[in-house]
Amino acid sequence: MVGRQLDLNTGTEPLSSRSIILTAETMVLVLVIGDLYIPTRAASLPKKFLDLLTPNKMQWVICTGNLCSKEVEEYFRTLAERVDIVGGDCDDLQSGYPDVKVVDIEKFTVGICHAHQDEYRGTEALEYIQRMTDSDVVITGHTQTHLIEKSGKLFLNPGTATGTSNETNRDAVPTFMVLSVEGTVLTTYSYKLVDDEISVTKHVHKKHKKF
């Protein structure tokens, strides 16, 4: 693989430098994003996010649903070679997006679901999705952003990329995640835009060994 760099200038110093620079020589970089509601509830992504999310920085986009337009999908396809999308409650049924999708990223099996359906709501439902997909990582949308580790599994929700509120997330702010996956190590960078400033938090998760 040709070495690439992901340089997402944060404007703050939550990590060791003002920029996150990841060399994709031996790792996979994944944008995890969802609940955009464009153009039904938001005109576009925040400009500061658009400035960060440009082509040739990542190899993969995972979208948790509620794109609400084909143009958003087309934009994602300019960012990465691979794009995986699940359907949200506000997506057109004709879009053909599945309710649940399972992908393998390096050594991790990842289950993806928007989780607006009644049977997929709540913490217990997240564990149900994990068992149903037999996954190491569960990525969902619909509710507020979260990162939960439980019983060796990782549960992620990137939140809403446009900061659009819904019935489960009244105080939403714009958020997304970037995953750096290398073998059995998955590093999550969580981006949040508040008062026109981007903050970033970092979390490292190692795959639970099966005996």
C-alpha cells in the first residue's frame, strides 16, 4: 500500500500536537460518520469539518445512516475507495441501504446498524446487535455520540455530523470519529465542534483474545 497521511488539524491541543498525523503505511483509516440530515434539516456539514474531510486522507467511510440525499453518498465516495452505509429512519426506502451490515477491518469484525428500530434501542440492544453480528466492534447511530467498552467489545456512535437534534439527542453538537486500525489495535479519534472550535479525544482499544 502506498503510504498516506491523515492530517486533521484540530486547532486545539487535546493530543501531543496541534495536528493528528497518522501514516497509513500499515494501518487502515476509517471515517465514521452519520445522521447528517442533508438537506432536510441541515444545509451542509460545518465548514471546519469540510476543511478536514478531503480526498486521499482515508481508505474507508462507514456511515450510520440518515444521509437524506444521494449527494451526500456521492461526497463520501470522493473521500475514500470504500464506502459502507446502513439505512436510517429518514433515508429513502428506495436507497437500498441495508438495516445491518458486517465488515472486516484488519483483525476486527465490525457490525453496523443505525439502530432506530425498536428492537435495536438501548444498551441491551447494542449487546444484541453484537451477538447477532458476532462482532468485535458495534457502530450505531440515531442517539448521542458514545464510546463504550464492555466485556472486551467496543461500542461506538459517531453522533450527528451536522449537530442536528432529534428526539433522542436534544442538545446535539457536530461530531464524527476517525478510526486508525492496525492489526488488533483500534484507535478512535472523536471530533467535536463547539463554539466554532474543534476538540479531539483519543481512545485505544485492543482486541479481546479468545481462548
